[in-house]
Amino acid sequence: MKASDDTAAVITGRCYCGATTISATQAPQAIAYCHCSDCRRVTGAPVAAFAAFDETAVTFSPDEGRKVVANPGVTRTFCSACGSPLTGRYDYLPGQVYIAVGILDQANDLAPQFHGHESQRLTWLHIDDDLERFATTSRSRLADAAK
Ligand SMILES: [Zn+2]
Ligand SMILES: [Zn+2]
């Protein structure tokens, strides 16, 4: 996306250092917490919250960062300059790109809709809500959101 197209962005974001910026022309398809240990390690936070976008709606400047594949079928990218987590892509969720809510400028408007991997939630972490909780993966719910 050229700078002149930025007015079309409904969601924007950036990494910690600002070298990488994110622009999305569509609202997320789904927003979720993930309590899995992988997401904890990627974000360094006790729970991750991420937004699922149609990958054709999102652009990264100058690029999507450095790719890391630590688990088969999962590709994550990190800002080449500061290492902020930027994206996650899952072979079993084609066409979607997952972005941590915390790096998006509109995070306050992007409330999660459900919890994934509730069975891995840290026992001292209590989030008091009535959202649906998936004991393990929420991939079926996420795939449905893309339809
Ligand atoms: Zn996870
Ligand atoms: Zn950065």
C-alpha cells in the first residue's frame, strides 16, 4: 500500500521501535485470547490477545519482518529491527494473518470474543468475563470467522 492509500486503513499499528508499521483496510474477522504456552513465549505476556485478519487486507511497511518457524505449520514474524512480534500464520488457517492486539493503535476497541487454550491458562491469571472458552484450540471458531 502506498502512503496515499493510508486513508483507507481502518486499523493501524506499529512495532515497539516504530520501524515496522501495519495497516489494515478491513476490521478483524475475529479477536481472541490465547492462553497457550507458545503465545506466552512469543509475546512475553501471561496471555496473548490477537486479531485474525484476511491476509489480503493487511500491509506491512517496509515488510513483515523476520520469519521464525519453531513449530511445523506455524510461521511467526518479528520486526527485523527490534524483535517485536508482528504476525502469526497457521497452515490450518489459510488466508488469515494473526496480529497481537497490543501492537495495534485501536487495541482499546478490539475486545476479544473468546478464549483459546483455556486449559493452559496460568492458574493465577483470572479474567472475569462471560466469553466462550475453548479448552484447547479455537481453530474451528477461527476458521468459521473467515467464511
Ligand atoms: Zn496460542
Ligand atoms: Zn521494530
